[in-house]
Amino acid sequence: MHGSRRLAGLALGTAAVLLLSSCADSSEEDTGSTEDSAGAEEATQDSSGTYPASVETEFGEVTIEEAPERVVALGWGDAEVALDLGVEPVGASDWLGFEAPDGIGPWVENTYTESPEMLGTLELSYEAVAALEPDLILDVRSSGDQERYDRLSSIAPTVGVAPGAANYLTESEDQVRMIAAALGQPEAGEEMLAEQEEAFAAAVEENPEWEGQTATVASRTAEGWGAYTAADGRVAFMEDLGFVQNPEIAELGGEDDFSVSISDEQLELLDADLLVGFPIFIEETEITEDAGWMSIPAVEDGRELVVTGDLANAFSLGTPEAQIYALDELSAELEETLGQ
């Protein structure tokens, strides 16, 4: 299913990046145990997982020889996935600007017992990362920048973006599997994804009328309007509920684009059976009271939602816990919006 595969998200770290979200095709090898063979190293398993563990990334295969004790999680949602697997990062990046000191959403069940060192996002201090003396760095949903990877991997073994998934396009499903493999818990990662898939399947069964309706997921920052493409987890979220992407927006996005810019004169391109909007570092009223927005047929007919706060963050993040939270919160609003 798309929703579990893509990420849903991001750029809430900077308006200029229009919510660095995302997700692209990727693959990962999670070796829970290795077969005895000539020259092969036998894997060992303890309470921390199965090791050695290998993960395929854009930068080649990364092998983690033993259970890491000091994990730094830098990618979009990487820390939350690690926490869900019972591993507390000693350092983490907060892409969504949560008010809580630990940089996680209220939906996270396995919270920190000791707060991590909060690190930068786009402007990362490599010295601060090195000072934490990590034995594993997670940078899975990240830019895929070669220089960034080289500097991080000089500090500690680094699990970077999935193959072919630069520009924050590691899919959510791959993110979970890659991190679960690196932490020696591939089966636990599959359980996380199965729980998310079941939640979406139940919502689809309860709302068959959503099937085939068009949806646009749009945003506005201080720099202007944009719409997310099929490469982004927010669109994938809607597709997993049976919606299809607005075909006019689909034609605008390139293969590696998770969003496209929309001018004030083009706002009618956002029209669809359902229009979902996100204000990014601006007031909600800058969308809802905008004359151009109000003239879109979907808005005139009441077929729009403007998503803010925790719901917007969960919708954008794309991790299993965040997706399930967003689904629980959003389903009733979708039913009311489309049922009028």
C-alpha cells in the first residue's frame, strides 16, 4: 500500500523546501541471520537483536557488526521509528518543530527516558554529532547529499537514504525496514507496517465511497502556493484511502519532485473532489481568507479541509504511529466534508 511506503513528509524544517517530505522507490536487505557458508560470518542474536546486520543504501551496503549503544537519528522521522523499536537515540533532529523538548509527536508511545541532544536539520553541526560518540547514525529520510553522508560516515557507520531516494524521497515503508534491519529487529519492523496497513484497510472498508474521488494536497508558505505530487507521502496517504491524485497536478510533477509551485493565477488547478491544505509557518487564515483560495470550486462547495497542528504534523511525518494517529483524527473530518 502506498501510505506505508511513502513519507509522508516534510519541509516543516524550512519554508523554502516546502515541507521536506517524501518517499521514493528503495530497497533494503535486512539480514536477521546468515547461513553458514565458506567465508560467511555467523550471525548472533541477543536481547538487542540479530547481528551482524546489513542494510542496502544509496551509498552501498552498510554492515552493523553488533548492537549499537549510542544511536544518533538525523533523518525525517528516523528517531520516532527507532523509539518504536525500543531504541532511544542519544541525539536527534526535529524537522517539524515540536514544542516538546524531545522533538517527537504526542502519538509516540515509547517516549524517551532521557532526553536526547537536539541537533540541527538542514544546518547540521557535525562537531555536535561527533561529540555524542555515536556507534550508529541514522540518516534514512534525508537529502541524500554525498558530502553530508561522507562527513557522517567518517564519524560512525551511517545508514543513509534508500537506493535512488535522494531529496527526502525514501519511502516510509523502506525507512521502517532499513532502520529495523540496522537495529537487528526486521520482524518488529514488519509488525509495525502490518499494523498500519490494517488500519488503512479498515478505513477503506468503512468508506467505499472514497474510491476513485480526486484529491489535491496543497500547501502555502510565506513564499507562495504549492501542491504535493505522487512522490510525497501526503498524496500516498490519500491514495491508500481510495482517492486518486488530481490529474492536473500529476501532470506538473517530475519524477524527482515531491511538490510543485502554483502561482496565484493557477489556483484553480488545485480544484478536486477533495482539497486538503497545509499552512506552513504561516497563519491558517492566510489560506482560508485568501480570495483566490475561496474562489476554487471545491472551497465554494465546502469540499476542502485545512489541516493544522498535531494532525498536520502526523499527516506529514509518515511513520507508522503518525499515520495511524492521522488516520484516526482525519477519518471523521473526511466523512463530514464529503458527506455534506
